Amino acid sequence: MTRSLILAALAIPAFAADYSIDDDHSFAVFKVQHMGAGFTHGRFDAVAGELSFDEANPAASKVKVVVKTDSVSTGVPKMEAHLKSPEILDAVQFPTLEFVSKSWAKAGEAYEITGDLTIHGVTKTITAKAVKTGTGTNPWTKKALIGFETSFDIKRADYGVTYGPGAIGETIHITFALEGIAK
């Protein structure tokens, strides 16, 4: 390749790439204090959504994450049934929790993502830092992959989840670990 072709290739701007969130390799996990002592950990087994990422222009990026509330898993069936009940997640009335970004901005090695988080039918705007965890190619499908991870805290009462004061901690720590597959 001639020097001018190499320079021309390097000058081509990076454009947004569109991805589907891979349910098999994406996770929504949480922890919340139990009765002021230890922490209860859990996850949601059904995570889906869309991601459009533009590294050259992060402001053009966007993400939507949809989590099925009835997929909550703690390893304790009785606890899972209670979490799905009207007292906490009310999975029948509110079958999903969602995050939809409104803006992205570069913040050092991370990205500040502001968007609407909807839990229990209540939507609040939050800002969280996300880290791009890597890129790759699926060897079987030859499709591009990308990963992001973010962690943030919410106050459950802000989302209308008020059951069990003193029994369940007021702050819930949430982590989204997402892997996207190119469309």
C-alpha cells in the first residue's frame, strides 16, 4: 500500500456503529443491604436493547437497555417471588425496567451517559459513568462486538419502592455489563 493510501485510510472518520445488546452476554446485577447487616445480591436474566456508538463523536451515541423484571434471580426462590410481587417490583404491572440515554460525553477514559431510568413505572434522569470494556469479533458469525460497563446507586423510594423500611436498604447499587453485537 502506498503512503498516500495509508494516510487516506487513517483520515477516514469513524462513524457510529449499531449493535443489538446480546442477552446471553449482558448482565444487570444489583446489591442491597438486608436488615442493616449483609448485602443481598441478585441479577436479572433477561437483558436486551440497542446501542449506537460513535467513538469519534460520543455525543452522537445512544443506548436503550430493557430488563424484564420477572427475570430477577437471587438463587432463593421465595425471595425471587417476593421481589416480583406488588410490594417490590410488581412484575405483572411493570414487566420491564428501562434505561434510555439522552446524552453521551467523553469523561477521561470513560463516558458520562445521562438518560432516563424507569423502574416501577417511575422515570428519573440519572447520569452514570460507563467504561468501554473492549471490542472483538465473534469467530463464528464474524460480527463485531463491543462491551460497556457502568455502576451507579439509586434510592429505591425515588422509584416508588417503599416496602420494608429497615428491612431493605434504601440504596440499591446497580451494575450494567453490556455486550453488543453489530447489526
